[in-house]
Amino acid sequence: MATITEWYDFADRLHATAISMFKVLELPLQTDGQQYALTLLARTISNFEAAVVLHKMERFLEARIMMRCCYENLFYIGGIAKEGDVFLKQ
């Protein structure tokens, strides 16, 4: 089983990967779906950062809430990827 230090190291690598996604973006974004997806990515990164900080402060309930927000963003991005404008209009 992984130690808490290993989990924090994994979180750091995951965060770095998400930040690096911004470096390869081609702007300006062409569609509303792309703009919403970028916004959701930014919000997810912020929520993830908050979850890690809250966990380190032993605010476990609040950290879980922030991680739930990350999952919700994932579902939104999946909907945008699958259905595009139809999903956004709903």
C-alpha cells in the first residue's frame, strides 16, 4: 500500500501534467465547446489544488467535496466531448 508521501508525490505529478496541457493549447479556441472545456480544466486544476491543501490541513470532508467537484467537471467535459453543442444547450 502506498504511503501518504507517495500519494502527495503522485498528486504533484498529476498537477504538473494538467498544467502542461495549457502549454500545448492552440488559442484562440474555435468553438464554444472548446472554451467551456478549457474553463472546466482550469476549474478542475483549482479544485484539485484546494483538495490537496485541505487534505494536508486534515480538513478531510472539505477535501472530499473538492474532489467531488473534480469528478463533476470530468462528467461535463465528457458530455461536451461526446455531444458538443447539444450537451451545452441542455
